[in-house]
Amino acid sequence: MIKYKDFAPRITEQGPFGGPSDYESFSEVVSAVNQWIESTTIQVINVETVVLPDRIEGTGDGDYGVKTSNAFYPVMISQGLAINCFQCVRVWYRE
């Protein structure tokens, strides 16, 4: 069975009112992906970058955000309305 796992930047510092104010860099996300691959017995099929909306559910343990200074993409979804999207890593694998 083919599965996938998304990795997004983790929140490194909480901002005012409990909101995120700082996140991991994209290179730190890639490092986390490499550590996860090394610690499992999966067969990696493909690794890709994906642009996902600013909220992700189920990306793994801990607090994850999806906002980094080098990976911000405003995406227009209708007239004048944009949503924030961010660069993440997706790993496709077999167990």
C-alpha cells in the first residue's frame, strides 16, 4: 500500500496571544525528513515539495506551522481574496 507523509516547518517560538511568531527554516524541514526516513523501515518512492495552505492537520508530532520567510506564496482564490500557502515536503512511501 502506498502512503504519504507531509512535513511542514515547526513553530520555534510562540508569539503574542499564543500564536506562532517564528518557524523552522526549509533546510531544517528537509533535515527532519532525512531523520524520519533513516529512523523507519519504509521504502521511499518519491520526495517532493508541495505548496499547502497555512493550516495542516496531522503533519506529525509537536507543533507545526507552515510559514517560513523563504517559502511564502500568496494564492489568489477569488477576486481580491488570497490565502497564504507555504512550501512543505511530501514523502511517498511503502511500508
